[in-house]
Amino acid sequence: MMGEQTVMQEALFYSFRIEDHVPGDHLLRAIDRFVDLSSIREHLKPFYSTMGRPSIDPELMIRMLIVGYPHGHPL
């Protein structure tokens, strides 16, 4: 619809930065400093199909398991 813009563009998006919500001394930051998962995708690539719906990112899945363990949340 054409016409005068009555809503500010910034109101359509929200700004979220994880750095603003996780304290510097939080356990998750300590884990992130020592865990390097940069090669996990390439290592697990042969086990993922190229057909069908994309699966959960392997790096994300490993991170969820690592985060859940010290917090006592089973998947």
C-alpha cells in the first residue's frame, strides 16, 4: 500500500546482543574460551545426507549438549 510511513523502521526489528545479556564471568563464556568446534562440521560431513530437510547444525547440537550438562538439563 502506498502512502505516508507512520511506523518507524526501527520498530520492525529488535536488537539483541548476547554480550549484553551474559555476564563476563558466566560459565558459558569460560566454556566458549576453551572449546573449539570450528572443524566439527567438516569432520561430520560424511554422516549427513545432501537430500531432504536440513538437519540441526552439528556445532549447535554439540554446544547444546555441553551447555545442558553443567546446568542439569537433559535433551
